[in-house]
Amino acid sequence: MLNSHGFDLWAGEYDQSVSEADQKGEYPFAGYAALMNAVYGTVMRSVPATVLDVGIGTALLSKKLYDAGCTITGLDFSAEMLQKARNKMPDARLICWDFTRGVPPQIQTERYDFIISTYALHHLSYEAQAEFIRALLHHLEPKGRMLIGDVCFETRENLDACRRSSGKYWDDEEYYIVFSELQGKLSGYRASFDSFSLCAGMIEIANDTA
């Protein structure tokens, strides 16, 4: 598992390394482009929209939404990655924040049409993931949606199959979301899952009453 300093060092190569793994169909980034396109397409159906990107990184996704007219707020604990994002999106609101500490105080009263998080939440323990996701959901507009794209599995059996096929490359220090287990912790919200590869999945969460 990388700490914030590790991400700072990796920032210059992040875009290229992800792309290469996706093209080869390799864990952990197989299906990356298709998943990101799905998140992008879902938001684009509602532009202009207010978007909170949790773990925004170098803004690979949010830059496209920004260019389409979305208002972007981004969180990340890597100052180097945020600088790259700032260079791409000078008018975005970018907050350096370690989300293991929960929701930052700067956005406690804000609401968003979309909350997105891609390849970030697996750094939290399963208990912390559910708690953080529930906290974020309070920041959705009444008809807003949360989109989580990550190394993510519909069932624990799917995760175990990917672990076996990945062999020595599997990272035992990550907490990959299992949708069937998370779903039971989201009372009051509608949730669905879409798979894009052996290891890429998108979870969409909305208010039950929306």
C-alpha cells in the first residue's frame, strides 16, 4: 500500500502505468478505460452538474467533466497529484485532504449532483469504507448519485477468483469492495453494480426516495 509520499513520487508516471495495465488486461487496471467511460457517461447525461471527486489524483476523469461545464471539487492527499490536477483545471476547487479522516470540514455544508470516486476507496478498511460512504451520501442533492469505480467485485467468490488468477501480483494490503457485502450497509439507498472486467466494477448509489 502506498502512503501519500509514495503517490507523490508516482504522480509523474501514473497515467502511463494505468494505461499499459489496462491494455494488457492485467489486474489491477483491466477494464479501467471502460469503467471510466461509464462513470463519465453517467455524469454527462446530467451536465452541467456539481461533482465531488474523492481521490481525484491527476484529474484523468474530472478534467473531461470540467471541460464539459461541470463544477468540480476534488479531494486528494497527494500534493503533487493535486498540482497536476490544478494545472489542468485552474478554476476547480481542490482540497488536500486525507479521507481516512472522514469528510473534510470545508465541504460539511455542501451538496453535489454527483459524488465520484475511482480507484481510491480500497485504501480504507471495510468498516471505514462503509462509514465514509454513508457520510458522503449525506452530501448528495435529493436526486444525486454516487458512482464508485474501482477494483471491485459483485461477490466474495468473484474476488477470490481474481485473487487466484492474479497469483503473486495480488495486493493483500488493499480492501477491495465487495458489492453484496456493502449493499447491506446502505439502508435507505438504492445501489446497483456493473462489471467491466475480472477486477473492475462500478457501484451506483442513489437515495431510495429520489
